[in-house]
Amino acid sequence: MKILIAFCISVFMVYADFIKAESDSVIYYGLSDLIRYAEKNNSLLEPVEIQRKIELLKKDQLNKQPAPMFEAMIDYIPYDFSAKPEYSGFYTQRLLLAGKLDANELIGNVKAEKESISLERLKIDLKRQIKSDYFNLYYYERIIEFNNEYKNIISRIIKTLEANYSSGIGTQSSILKMNNELLMLDYELIEFETKRKLYVNNLRVLTSLNIPDEYSTKGIREYIEKIPKMDPELLTKEMIKNNPEFKMVENMIEESRAERKMNELEKIPDLTLKGGYRYMAEDKMSFFNFTVGVDLTFMPWNLNRINALIKENQISELKAGSLRNSALQYMQNELQGMLIMINSLNEKIKFLEEVFIPQVKLTFNSSLAAYSSGSDEFMNLLDTFRKLRETLELKLNDETDLLKQTGELEFLIGNNLIAVN
């Protein structure tokens, strides 16, 4: 009994360690892991995937000849039953000729491809949402780090103010003002933590993972450094090749062409073959029957109907081509706008890192040293502190905007620009 209890306890401990390890591993999921799980688990993808499978099954239904028909008949039954009736059986098969089955199969392929494009579009949009939430989460993680750094700076300043006040140099109002700054940071921290948890929850919903509230991003600095120089021509080619909107328009064109081809083939008549056996009971004689039927597709009213359908398909094809040209022009303009924004953000970040932030830090440290020695006023120290905080947050805002713009650009071209962690 003791051995059994010990075995159960050991199994429970191993299971608890496994659960804890699995929970801990969630904290270290990277961006690529989140995207992979979202593409695997997100509930929005399942209905489209099912519809795609349905369309693939329909394709195998369209390239087959119509079902045959068997007729059994008793004919010439006298009302007074004074004579014997005739018995007959017929097998009828309608034959679609001149590539009509291939045209039907082509339409099935086009419709199945449309569902595949819809699934691809959902996955790309899902990837954009995850990246947007992930980058917003990074923003609030960094702003919380800044908040803690500012609190440490203010705490050191308060100690200096208190020392100066004790020696008769400073004023109590200066201490109170810095305490107010400290309380404001504590108040902002509540909002920042709430926003951070909201974005963690968004990732939890998108990926169907049990992501803990303490989850944090990783590798963002390396991600920013990997952002390549953008070549508009190469990006345009990638956009035309991979963007689901372009693929959907091309699919519309292919569908119109396939329907036009099928309608043109309707002018070619189909055959109906009919063969059977007849037995005349009265004369005790048997006969074989064979009939060939031809559709009269050349009738004027039928030709007018088919020509109207073909004309409609041609107009639909022109409309799809016009939509494609319009979409290309609009997306090229959008692409150029994104590149301008990305280049501008890169220049701003470089200026902040190399020029502005070092200057602001130097000014703040100089002001802090001057105030500590009594050669500068408190308000100057407070102004330089606020400028330091504002400048660092400007850089963080620009970095987050750069990440989001890159994600939007990847959505537009339908492909990754950067290998994610």
C-alpha cells in the first residue's frame, strides 16, 4: 500500500512539473510561435477551410457525364383485357461533348481556388492583427520600464531636495512638487498595466493559447535592426504576386473566362443515346430499339440566349480587369505612402538616438549637478527632467509606429519582410 501511495505521489509531482513547465514555456513564446498557433487554432479559419474542401469535392462532381436513366414500360393494355400488352425496357444516356466536362471542371477549380485565396487572406489579416497587438504590447512594456526608471530618478531627486532642505538651501514646495510627479507616475502605471493586459488578452483570443498575464515580448530590438531597405519595384512585384486582393481579382477574371468558354460550348449540340428491348406478347415477337437524339442548339431563340450570356461574361471580364487596374493604382499609392512613412520614421529614430537624446540626457545631468551644488533653480531641473521623459517616449512612439507600418506593409505585399523570432 505504501508503495502504491508513493507511486501516485511521484506521478502527481511529475504531472505538476509538466504543467508548470508548459505554463512557463508559454511566457517565452515568440512572435512566430503566436502566428503559428493562431493559424492552427483560430476559429475564424475553420469555416473557410471547410468551404474550401466542399468546393474541391464539387470539382469531382462537375467533370462527369449525366446519370443514365432506365425506363420500364407496359404498353397497349386493352381496357377489357381481351389482348396481351407490350413490354419494353430502355436505357438512356445523355452525352456532353466538345470539352464541356473539362469546362465544368475548370469552373470547379476556379471556385475552389477562390476559397483558398479567402483562407490565405484571413491568415494574412490574422498575422497583421497579432503583430499589431504584439507591438502594442512591446510599447506598454517599454513605457512601464520608463515609468520605473523615472520613479528612480525622482526618488534620487527627492533625496537631494530633502538633504538641501535640511541644510536650509531648498524649499518644502520643491519636495512636494516632485512627490506630485512621483504620484502621477504611479497613477499612469495603473493605466499602462491595464493596457498591457488587454493586449495580452487579445493575443490569447487570437491564438487560443492560455497566455499568462505576465507574458512579455522578446527580440524586438533585433527585429527593428533587421528591417531592410525598401526597393519599391521589388515590393510592387511581391504585392502583385502575393496580395490576396490581386489574386481574388485574377480569380474573377478566370471565372468569367471559364463561364464564357462553357457558354460558347453550348452552341455545340449534345447527343442523347437510347437503346432498349420490346416484347409484343400478342404476336410473341421481340425487338431491339436504338435512338439517337440531337439538341437543336442552333434555334434562333437559343442562340440569342447563349450570345447574351457570352456578352455578359465578356463584360464581367472587362469589369474584373478594370478592378485589377484600379486596385493596382490604389495599392501602389498606398505602398509609396508606407515607404515614405517608414523612411521618415527611420530618420527620426536615428536623429533621436544620435543627436537629440544624448543632448537631453547631458542637459538633465548638468541641471541635476548644478541644482545639487545650489547653482541652478529647481524649476530648471524639473523642466529638463520632463524634457528627458518626453524625448525618450518620442523615440518609443516612433519605434512602435515603425513596427506597425512594417506590419501593414507586409500585409499589403502578402509576404514577410523580416524573419520573426
